Amino acid sequence: MYSIFVVITMVFCVNCGSKNAGGGQFCTSCGTKLGSEGQKVPDFADTKSQGYKYEINDRPVFSTLDVNLESGQSIMAEAGAMVTMSSNISIKTEMKGGFGKAFKRGMLGGESLYMNTFTSQGPGTISFAPGYPGDINYIKMTGETWFLQGGAYMCCSPEITIDTQFQGLKGLVSREGMFFLKVDGFGDLFISSYGAIVEKELKGESTKVDTGHLVAFSSGINYNIEKVGGWKSTILSGEGLIANVSGTGKLLIQTRAPQAFGKWISPYVSSGSSR
């Protein structure tokens, strides 16, 4: 009696680390093109599902994002974020994830109810910009989760899922709100900030951040709201409550806080009386 052994070669995707049967052209988890030995094809932007060719201009205060789309490639964006686009790019407006998720994003997460999906019918270019002076930051999503403050999301690959995450009482007493946007999946994510973005990587350590400056953080990062010092300092210093951020992951901080700008400009704003 003869035994027949079948050897199945497994290769690992360099992008997400998933195992794939040998001979496959694309990763079954993230869609990345695979080489003969599991190596990712150098031109990552050739895949339709993710990997945009993009350029961020006029950083860090008045940033704009230019994305070059190939034929059939799409990008999903917050309503009102588009600045210009080629004439061969079409737009589809819908409540992503159904009414329930759209309602939570809009009413609780600080984003619009509707999302726009732009699809190019040939090579084309589309530009985006945030609604306030600030920077744009790129995040390569490889299956992890990111949490964003309301208003930080700008655009992403259509495969990425956007939901909300309840923050509990700490969200109620902080300036971050009771809900963060929760972003999952594989692809490209672009977020915006008020002012420039500073990236910090925590490795099992902690840092303290004014809640008005906290933009986004990856899974593995946690935060608690606490007093800046004693009650006197908390009340009179102008700092109030702060976020004690700890864990392992990435943290994005904006160099300006909208609340501070509001206080600065309020004496110069007319009370509404006619001259």
C-alpha cells in the first residue's frame, strides 16, 4: 500500500501577517497582492481595495489631501470634505451601515449622518480638506482599532468600518464627549486635527494630555479623567480636568484646542446688536 502525502505551502502576508495557501495572488484577509514567497508587491497602490497614491499639501495649518484614484477605485469621505474632483469621478451618498449606525455617528459621534463614496471611472484626482485650519494625518489600518474624537474623521477606504464607542461618565465630565468614533478594518484612513498633529508611541507607560488636545489613539491605549493637581489648581489654573493616558500603542495629539480658541476669540465676537 502506498501513501500519498500532499504538501501545502503556506505563505504569510507581509501587510497583515495572515497565513495564505501557496499559489494565491491576493491575501484572503486584507486583499494585498502576494509575491511568490508571500512578499508584498512593492507597488501597494496597485490594489483596488486599499493603498492610495496620495499627497498632503500646505501642512500643518491649511492642509489639503490629494488622492489619485485608478479606474474603478473608490474612497469614502465625510459629507462636505471634498474640495475638487476630476469630471470622471462619480459620487454615491448613503447612510453607511444602515440608519442605526448612521444615527449614532451623527448624533453621538459628531459626524454627519451621510457618507459619500467617490468612484473613478478612469484615472482621476480628488481633493479633500477639513472644515477648520489644521493638519491631515494618514493611518495605515491593518486590522487594529482606532478611536477618534468627534470631527476628526475625514476619509478612508470603503472597506473600513466606522462606528461609535461609549466612553461612560469619563466622557461626560471631559471635553471629549461621551462617544468616540470607533474605526476598524484594513485600508487607508485619513484624519484631521485643529492645528498640527503630534504622534506619541506609548510602550507600557503613561502620559497626561489636556482633553481638548486628544485627537485619536489606537487599541491598547486607555485613559482616565483626573484633576490636574489639587482642587485649587484644577479650578484656578485654567487646565481643569486632564486625561491620564496609558498602555501600549499610538497616541495623536493636536497642537491647538478648539475650546481655548473659543475663549480667546469670545471678547472680539459681537453680541449680536446692530451698529
